[in-house]
Amino acid sequence: MPLIEVSIARGRTPGQLRALIDELHRAAEISVGAVPENTTVIIREIEHEHWSRGNQTIAERNAEAQVAAHTTDSPAHTAAEPRSH
């Protein structure tokens, strides 16, 4: 009776989560001969503010990326010289 637990950052569609569940069931069936009705899959969606790596949360990384994207896209930071291709 496999119990498969997955933690994933919140933000996937129900269809994506369903596909993940399906693939996890299939992997248990193929790899260890698990019977589908005896396999349990638990997916925990973690809020971006509650998941960190390198002492920075996903929310903080996303916020930094947005600031960087806005800074790069602003006309003040656009090169005045034409680019050669």
C-alpha cells in the first residue's frame, strides 16, 4: 500500500494536479507493482510565502523578478544605440 506525498508550490491548475496524481499512481503501479486502489497520493500545495530556499521565499523571489522585469522594460533603460545583428 504505497503512500505518496508531494509538496508543491501553489499555482497549478486542477488539470495539472490531476495529471500529476495520475502519473504518480502509474509510477507506483509500474515500478513496484502497486494496485491502484491501494495507492494513496497526497498533494500539499504550499503558499509561496511559506516555502523558502536559500533564505528567500518564493514570494520574495517572484517580487524581485517582477521588479527586475519592470526595470529592464522601462524606456529609461533602453539602449539609445541601434543594435547590430
